[in-house]
Amino acid sequence: MKRKNRVALVGLCALSLGLIAGWSKPSAASAAASENSSEMSEDTLSQSATITGSDKIEIGGSTQLGLSLSNVSAATFIWESSDTSVATVKDGLVTGLKAGTATITVTCVEDLSLEATKEITVVKDLDGKYKVSFVDYDGTLLYETYVDEGATVTFKGEEPTRLNSTTTLYSFIGWDHDLTNITDNTLIKAKYSETDFSDYFFEDLGTTYKFIGYSGEGDTLTIPTSFNGRAVTAIGSNVIKGNTHVKKVVIPKGIDTIDSNAFSDSETLEEVNIPSTVYYFGEKIFYQCSALKTVTIEDGVTSIADEMFRSCSALTSIEIPNTVTRIGENSFFMSGLTELTIPESVTEIGQMAFSNCASLVKATVKANIETLPSSCFSSDKQLTTLELDCPVVKLDTAAVMSCTALTEITLPDTLTTIGDRAFSGCTALATITLGSGTTDFGEDSLNNVPALNDGGAGIKLKEDDTTHSIENGILYSNSGSKISLVLDAASVPTTLNFKELGVTEIGSFAFLDITTITSISLDGVTSIGVHAFDGCKGVTGELLIPESCVDVGLGAFEYMSGITSINIQTLFGDTKTIPEEIFRNCTSVTTASIPDGIEKISLRAFGWIGTKFTSVNIPKSVTYIGNYAFQSNSKLIITYEGTEEDWKSVTLDGTYAIPSAQQKTMIFAGEGE
């Protein structure tokens, strides 16, 4: 065999045993014997070599090639690439450098005519996608993704931040590469603007800083994330007070505290974002920001603070995220909202939260609340739609008062109580569809509401409501066992025997000021609400309160000026207490009987009962008498069923519990025992 000398042999290694099974590197003796041989087998002419392995790799990737040999017992091979700018090769390991094609050649050292070739294609990415890496100013990887050729890439990481110094504010302003039409593996670096810190003011909190002021003339204020090598975590009060330039405030993630009045009273602030990291809010943060019209609240924020957006008249809409659990008092009072949805996540709403919103047309309440608070939507003059899509149990005092554009409302079945003045002054409210659970109506809850006109024709019941009924102008609930509301006073019978009616409960204010009733029998009644018969001046004779009446509310029989005597047979349940103002101003009463076992007589219970009241007994069981309980006149004779010594242990809670003139004429019935 004739040998050829080649410079390319220098520094090349023999093919390892791992590439060709059964091979061994020839010893010096065997090589010499082969070279000195003058005879060659015919089989030598049929020797062959084939390169095996992948023919495609990506830029930066590598692949290991192998050899398939025929009739070769021992040999040394070298590897070469036709274009080392596209791909390099060493001992069969091919590495791709750039897109293109290179031919890999393997040649036998002992016989240069024994060789094989393989074309290798180097591509940008094996699956047709390009890697896009977003890095910070210092090369720190922020986000990495793969996109198709020609696609637009979107950064989905946290917005980059750069630690500020004591003199320089770094603000992220974008990227150093176009994010559209990606045609290669791409590295994109964050860019920052540099601003002099002389217009920014900070308070040292020890380990962090609080941002406390800005005096610059820029229309966008980006709250710094750091100062002097430490994080900024809080925003103080009045940070832009007197500044007439700032229109937009950017609050970065990492801020966890915003103090009271942080941006209040600004006449120029139009736009602000509130990041998810803020967990503490002071009150009145944007109070009277009259130009504020765009507010973004990120998911993760849990509270809208007291008076937070009060008097923000340009704020017409806001999306409350599903992470908010509390909406504070007066939070949107007199704001410019036109439509509103309160999400299910909300479990607490403060009073007057959306009151006096002059432009609010529609409100949907999905909050998981039991009480719609006092004056929540009061005086929203344009409110035409109020959807209570929530498990609310009570509409508190004046909750929807004076919403003069509201024409109809459907109450949820969970609602039991319509509180004092809840719909008072809703002068267009012609239809109220009751929930099946609605049983209690507060004082003036439907005052000046046209739904009560024409004998309550606008009070509607749902088709599947089996708990309510209307008869003789009376709304019954609890399947007829409770009188909740009088819809038509003219239709109410003059004589009411509640046992015959099957009634055991009488709702608060149920018969308020109905003077046509002349007689009531309370036998069988267990519960009487506050002021239930207040002002029923047509009832005459004895008023008997039977033992069955264990629950009687404040002022239940106040101003019943036709009754002449009071006969109490109940101990009022476990309280053993005569309620406040229960017989106040019953000016025709002459005598009252109080049963043994009563322990307390409450504030004003028999107060101002009039000059005809001349006789009352107080049992020895009484230990407490509230102020003004017997405020009357000197003609009243009080008989105390204990001794004068016993009387000394009774607490008189106030100068007028029993005036001194009446005490001078007291009879101590126990003295003769």
C-alpha cells in the first residue's frame, strides 16, 4: 500500500473504540508489518466507510457522528469540516456555529482513499421557533420564551427595576430591541432613563424608605422603588400637595403602605394605578381629586379605604377586583360613577359608601354581605337600576333613601328586614317585589313610596312565594302567623282578635298611627315589635298584656291615648324587664298593675303618662327603675309592696326615675307584715 504524507495529520487523534465496535489502535509493530507487506488481499479493494448520525443541528447545538466500516480491521481516521464558520468537528463531535451547510469528511490515515462524507445542516432552531431572552441592564435574565418566525414577542415577567442611588432615579422606559417580527434567536435588554433625584423627598424608616414628596414639573410621577441602596416601601401624606403639574402617578409593585391624604386635593391628577402589593391604606387617599378619571386597581388589593375616592367627580367608572373584601365608609361619596358592580369577594361595605353619586345609573351588588349599610346608596338621584344579587339579610337605615329615579326593585329571598327609612323618599318607586323572607319593616321604611298608593297595589309577591299573603289591607308573613305591614289602613278591621286570626307575631310599626282600631285582643301573641301600636288612639278601655307576650319592643303602646288602665300579666320573658317607653304618653290611663317577678322598669316606661294617672303598684321584686320611668305629676300614688327599708336597695337611675314629690306619697305595703 502506498502511503501519502499530509500536513492535516498533525494533532489529529485516532478514532476512539467507542465509535467503532471491535476496533483497537494498531501497535507500532503491526503498523510496520502492514507497511512492509508487498502483497495485498483482494478484499482490500472492497473496504468502505459510512458516517452515521443526525444530519441537522441547531446553532449552538452539537451531535456525535459515528462510522460504519466494511472489511476494515484496524485503522486511524481523521475528521474535517468544509466550512468551520458553519460547523466544527472533533473526533466526530459536530458543533453548529451559524445557519448554513457544511460537509463533514472522515479519512483513513493509513489509506487516504478510504473516506466518507456527510452533509450537515445548521438551523436556527430545530422546531422552527426562536429563543427570545429578556435581560436586565446588567445581563440578569428576566424572562425567556420561544416564538415562531415573524411573530411578536410579549414580555410576561415583572416590570424591570433598577436600584436607585442617592442622586439618580432609574426609570424603566422599554427595551433596546423591536418586539415585532422576530427572525432569529434574540437577546433583548431593558432600558432605563436617568433622572436627577433633587425633586424627590424621602423619610428614612431604618431598613427602608418612605416617599414623602415631589416638587418636580413632570406630568408623570413614578414613585421610586429604591433610594440610597434601600427599597422604598411606603408613600406618605400630601406627596403632591400644591403641585399643579402631575397628571399621572405610577405606583410600582413593592409599595405596601399608602398613608392618609397621600394624593388628596389634587386638581390635576387624572390617572393612577394601585399595585397588588399595597395592603395598608390610610383614609382620604384621593379625596377631592376632581380631575381623577382613570383608576386601575390590581388583583391582590384587598381594601378600598374610608373616603378613598370621595368627591372624585370625574371618576365615572372603576373595576373593583375580586380580591377586595372591604369597601370603606364614604369611599365613593359624591364621586362621578355612572355604573358599578360590587364583586362577591366583598364582605364589608361601610356606610354612605356610594351615597350622593349624582350620575350613578346602575348598581349591581354581588357582595357576600348580610347588611346593606346605612345610606349606602342614599340620594343617588339618577339611580334607575339596583340589583341586589347577594345574600343580604337587612337593608339598614336609609340604605336607598331619596333615590328619586328608582322605579322598581326586586328584593332577594334572603332579605328579612327593611330598616328605618330604607326607601323613604323614593318618590318614583312604584313596584316593590318582596323576597319570600321579608318580614320586618322599619319606621318610615316606605315613606313617600308610591308602591303603597291605592292600598299597596305596588307591593308584589313572587309567584313561588308561599310565606306571604295580603288580606284586609294587611300583609301577612311567616305563612300567616305574623302581621308585617299594613298596606291599606282603611281596610283594617276596627276590632282585632289576633288569636282568631292565627297571629302570634306583630311586626314593628305594623299599626302605627291607625286611629280607626277600637279594640285589640293580644291573647296568644308572643312577639310585638317596636312601636307596633304607637298612636292607635282609638283603642279604649283596659289594655291587657297577657303572659304569652314574652317579647315586646320599645314604645309598643306609646301614645295610645284612649286606654284607661294597664294590666301587665307577663314578665317579658327571661329579661323580666318592662321595655323603654312602652306606655309613654298614654294620657288617659288612671291605673297600672305590674306583676310580681318584674325586676326592672326601663327608661321612660310610664313617662309623661298624664295627670289622670293616680295609682300604680311596684312589686318587691323590682331592683331597678330607669330615669323618667314615672315622670308624671304629684297626684300619682305609688304602692311599693315591700318595706321602706327594702326600698333603699332599689336603684333609681336618675333624678326623675320617681320624682321626689311622688316618693313623698309612696305607700309601703310591706310595713304591716
